[in-house]
Amino acid sequence: MYSLEIIYVDEDLLVVNKPAGLLAVPGKGPDKADCLLNRICEQFPSTLVVHRLDQATSGLMVFARNALIQRALSKSFAAQEVQKTYLAVVQGNLSHSHSHSHNQSHSHSHSHSHNQSQSQEWQRIDSSLGADWPNRPKQKIDPQGKPSTTLWRCIKTDEDSQTSVLLLKPLSGRTHQLRVHLMSIGMPIIGDTLYSNELNTDRAPQHSRMLLHAYELVFSHPVGSGEMRFVVKPDFLDASVLAEL
């Protein structure tokens, strides 16, 4: 049983830390009725959904407590006025600087400079996404799909496990965007059973959950209380890594 971790609440909205493995909103069928929204509604009956996180993803979600606030927050998300930052552990060693060009969405190159493993420079992935209909619910890189942009930078690399910790900023909000974008440049998220099995995962560390977490959420309160910023640390990274941020 998951306990409800409410980070912030006022008469207009709630900010909650969603646990990994719990649906954000109800799925189809009675077996998928248990979800974060329904659990919140037991305590705050009129709560409305504004955005979603994948079931396997943990982290920050904001919910509206009335229709007016829901509309205002939804507009902010649609206008990309909400800043979302994620943390992920990916397969791949980025101790060399990693360059990526959006027209080479399935390839990546390494240059031999060693001093950029914790690069302050954001890399950019611009690859349109669409539904992979024969393999639903998967998404795929699709030139005819919806334009999608992800910014990423590496904050730590572990030579032993050949993994890297990335900070991620999705500028669009497509289904599975971070998962597909990272897989497309050869860096699948550890524990992502839906996508990472497409690559050679013999050496990949196994984990009981997908290592993707919605770490920071920044938005303007719809009723004029100014900018609000929330940060929740993930359970899969220790404090020394987070000190790099």
C-alpha cells in the first residue's frame, strides 16, 4: 500500500509525490481503478487531473481542486510555461563528451575530451514522436509524428556499471517522450521494461523499478500567488549525486 505524500496543498491545488508503479489516473477496467487521483479524491473529493506521469515514473504532479484552476494550469502546461525537470539513470557511459544531432536520432558520436562528463551544457534531442500502433502502448520516433524536444545533460557517470545520471527537461509533453528519446540515442533508462529490451541489455544493471523521477516542478500559481517551485529527491540516487545539481 502506498502512503499519500502530499508536498503542498491550498484551496486551489495540490502537489503530490507519485510513487513508482502507481497509475496517475484510472486505466480501463476495474483492475486499473486504483490510482493516485482516486487516492487523493478520498481525502480531497473534487480533485481534477492536469497532467500525467507514466505508471513506472515517480515524482511531482500538480492537481487542481476546481475546474477553473484545472483550465488555468492546463493552459500553462500547453503553453510550455511549466518547467519540468527529471532525473534518470541510463545505460551508457558518458565520461567522454557526447554529441548528438537531431537528424541522427538513432546514432551518437563520442569525442575524446574527458573533461566534459559533467557538462554544464544542455544537449538537445529534436525527434518527432508517434504511436507505434502494432506495439501499443509503445511510441516511436516518427518524422510524421508530433514535434518533440528534450534537453539533457549528464551529472554523473559510473564506470563500473557503465551507467550515467542525467538531468532532463522535456520541452514538450508527449507520451513516453523521455523514454523514447533516450533510447533513440542509445541511452535507455535503467529498469524500463517497455523499451530497454530492444537493446543489448546483457550487461545492463537490473532494477526493480524504472529509474526516472520527476524531480522539480516550477509554475505560476493561477490565482496570483507568484512562482511556485517544488523539488522532491528520488529514492534511487544518493545525496552525493544530488549535491552536483
